[in-house]
Amino acid sequence: MTETTKSGFVTLVGRPNVGKSTLMNHLIKQKIAITSAKPQTTRNRIQTVYTDERGQIIFLDTPGIQKAKNKLGEYMETVVNQTIGDVDVILWLVEASKFIGKNDRAIAERLSKSKIPVILIVNKVDLVQKKELPEIIQGFRQLCTVAEVVPVSALRGVNVDTVLDTIFQYLPYGPLYYDEDTVTDQPMRQIVAEMIREKALRLLQDEVPHGIAVTIEKMRERPDGSIMDIEASIICEKNSHKGIVIGKNGAMLKKIGSQARIDAEDMLEMQVNLKLWVKVRKEWRDNDLLVRNYGYDSGQLKKNR
């Protein structure tokens, strides 16, 4: 790398389920952020790194912006607010639709007060006709001043390279923050916990996922390096939810564990022995201590930068 390299921090903001995590995974060409069709899939600020000959982009994926309903929601709101004011470029993700909802309008109002360059990313363009795009883009432009507009399909990886090109235009010159081979600063324990939560989100009924968290109790490589032993607990809020998570004769828990183990083995590049338990902690999302214990501590946000 030379003194002409660019480097900086870029955050992805948008309403829940708009495709932020999917886009970020495509941008860095590796799965780090979990994805699902359910709200509150992303709860923490997930930091990933993209490096090429032009320089380095540190991506900060944030939870979807919506009104907080409990202590966990307040934490997620803090994550978004701190991240927006702490970056060089903002990627504002919206869905390719002529209908603009109240969440998108609230985000636009928040971004209009920022002096940071905003790149409007119009996602899911594969679901609309090309002739409709100009009107859709104009609708969002009227809400907030944006520096650039890039239409994409995050799911299909369409126009992802254009997003990277556009970001580099707005980054300052400077040295790299991380080694060239760094992809994320997330601890492996946290990534594995999120992989388990992703499978639970995808497999469980709608009323259960909002109330679950995952903690890694043990993660230890065997002395011969052949197997990683992982023990984890899925936390839920009600006894009735515990039964749903376990399933008949343990079938659901086994399915969650089996799918999560495959992802963990792909990431760790070794065999994984994964054991799961289910625990009930009533109303943990409204308990400050439990929210922090399960990894959602707003006091850690500044330390991560």
C-alpha cells in the first residue's frame, strides 16, 4: 500500500429487513452478518473490513431503525445514533418501491441533519421494472439530500462493485486501520453465537425469535487441533417458548444445532462438536443486567472504534 490509499468508516442504515446485512456480506465477499426475514435480526454494530489496492473500507452494519419498545430496543437505538455520527460515509438502504413508509421518512429526517455524505442504495431493483426506477429514486431524493444513488440487488449481488467504487470516491486519504487479511474485528465466539441465533430466527415461529439470545458457554479447540468443542445456550423469555425451541423429542433444537454447526465448520475450517441447551430468563429484554450479559452493552460501543 502507498500513501495514496484511502481508508475510512462507512455505516449502513435503513429500516428493518431492507437488506443491510445481506449487502455487507456481499461487499466483503464473506458471510459475517446474519440474515433473516424477521425484524431485529441485527442487534449489534457489526464491524467488517474490505481491502483492495485502493485502500480500506470499515463497514459498520447497524440494527434496523425503529421505535424502541424495551431495554434491548433502547440499546439498538443507541447503536444507530452513535454509529451515524462516527463515520466518513453513510449508506442509506431503501427498498425499490414507490411507497415510502414512516420509518424511511424518519431516517431521512435524521440523515438530513448530518453533514456526512449520504449514498442512497436502492435495493431489490430486481423486483421492479426498470422504467419505474427514476420515479422511485426521485421520491427518496425529495426526502433527503444525497451525494450519489446506486441501484442494487443485494441478494443477487447486482451492482455491488459500483457501491464500492462510489464509497472510495468519498473516503479520505490515509493509512490502513487493519491488516490486509482482516475481515472482521468480531470475536469468533460472538460470530458463532450469531450463527446459532440466525438458524433459530429462520426456523422458529414468529412470536419466539424476538425474545431469544444466544450465549457461548464454552469454545475450546482440542489439543490435537482436530475438533472445536462448543457449548451454547439459547435464552428465551417464556416456558412455552422453551418447548417450541426444543421441539417434539428435541427435533427443533437438533435442527438449529445441525444447521449452525455447518456454518461454524465453514468459518472455522475444522470439525465442530456443538452442544445446545435452552434456558428461560423471563423478560430479559427489559433487564439491564441481562441485556448487558448477553452482549448488548452500549458502554462497549466507543471502545470498539
